Amino acid sequence: MGNADAAIKANGHVKAGEIDAAHRIEVPQVVSEAQVRFFVEQGYLIAENLVSPAELEELKADTNFIARGGYPNKSLKPLPADTSDAEVLHNILCIHQPHYISPVMKKYVQHAGICGVLSQVTAAHLPYWDGSVKCMQSMLFVKPPEFQGQAWHQDEIYIPTRDRSLIGAWIAIDDATVENGCLYIIPASHRQGYLYPQRPHNNPDEFDFAPESYGFDESQEVPVEVKAGTVVFFNGYLLHRSRKNRSKGYRRVLVNHYMNAWSLLPWSLKEGEHVAMADRRKIVPVVGVDPYAWKGFEPTGQDVWLRTCKANTPERDEHAPL
């Protein structure tokens, strides 16, 4: 049993208001103080070779396994059994929340190297932060040839935190290039903590159905071309987008979203719930302590699904793709 799993098992025995320090999850320090400062100032950090070639092959194999119904799941409709591996990949835009059912995907949510970086940068802008981090989402993108990207947006629009600590860990399973639809970012666009307004983009050939953010200088954008095995970390307020895949190959990415474990997660409101105290608990503690372990966890159920179209029409989505 891993440290995070031990913490989850222990949660039922923590008294209300009690901090479960006995099950603190330890991870290695990975990046330098200069890199931490860069993340705080620029809103992103590129960590090369954080995921090994063997680990990348494991992620690729599990993508097909999930799509074929390898993990029994009521909400995940597998592709037909006679679908070839090539056809499986060619029909998938995204698998939402694969870590709910796949131990392989959960393994990469809790990846020691990735979590080591997270323990240093996630809420480094906050004084007294102790490095504790939790995960609330995973999204596995295949992005076949000719599939669209997504227009300008900020992740915090979709997943709200209380302290501007939302962070994406974008694991490049394939080389990400301008041709196949890599990330584009606007460095330092997170600094003001301002959520830009959104509108329809009216460019369905280039971008999916999600609206675009606007009201800023797009000329400052920078393409983030990276090799497979690189992890790009970026703050939830950082403006970013991706374009259509114009290559003949795939642009596979596993992007997991995390936040400071001490922040509540007001992702939705239950009936009669006050917004200031809303805290969704479909989370995985990955670093440090879980201050709210005494609350227990909300069941994840069978809430996993495929998106298999070119994203021209709205579908069920908790967080827009990258």
C-alpha cells in the first residue's frame, strides 16, 4: 500500500477538526529554488525527462486497455472488440478521470518525481505553505490527426480554488510540437489573479466547443514544444491554448490537476451548502498532510467516460480540454 492509499484508509479514524499528521506523504525535492521562483513569477515550469521511456510505454498501453473496457465501469462505454489498436486511438479525443478506475493512471497521479515538483511550486506564492497537495482531476488526451485544440482559457474558470493554487501537471506522452498541437502560453498572465471574460470563438475547425477567453495581448504567446517524458507545470490562472493537430501522428498527454491541500475545493454546491464552506472530496492526497481527512471522501463511483468525436458539439465535461 502506498503512502497516499494509507492516508485514505486512515481517514475514517480521524476526528472532526483533527489534522492527520501521522500519515504525512513524503516526496523528494526535485527542482531548485531558482526554478521555484521562475514558476511563481512566470506561472509555468518545464521539467524535462521527469517520466521515463518505460513509464511512457506503460501509459500508452493503459490508454488502449481503458478504451477497450479493461476496467469494468458502468459509465465508460468501451469501443467494439473488433476495433484495432490504431482505430482505438484514432477515435479518442479524451478519457475523463481515468484514475478513478485505472491503478496505472492513479500511479501517475501520485508519481514521486511529479509530486516532488508539486510539493515545491503549487502554492509557493503563499507564505507558510507546508508543501501539502491534493489531486482532483485527471484527463488523458489522445488528440488524433485533425482533431481540434482548445481556444484561450484559464483552468481556474473550471476548477475554482480558494487561494489561486490550482496547477496542471501536463505529461507529454508523445513529443509535443507546433504541428501536432502543443500548448501555447502567455507567460506571467497569472500574476493579477484575474479571470478573463469568455465568448464563442467561431472557429470550429481549429478549436473545440469550449468558449475562448479574451481581453489581453495575444502577441505575447509562446509555444511550448517539448519532448516525450517532459512535464509542464502551469498555474490555474495562466492563459493557454492549443491548436489543431496537423500532423499524421498523435499528441498524447496525461494532464492531472492539483491544488494546495489546505484550500477548500468549491467545485460545486450541494443543496443548502454555503459557498465559503463548499469542499468537494473526490480527491487524492499526494503530498504532505490532508487537513480535511476527518471529512472522509466522496465516492467517485463510475464517473469515467470517453470523448470520441472531433469535439464540434458540446458534451458532458467537467473541465475543458487542453
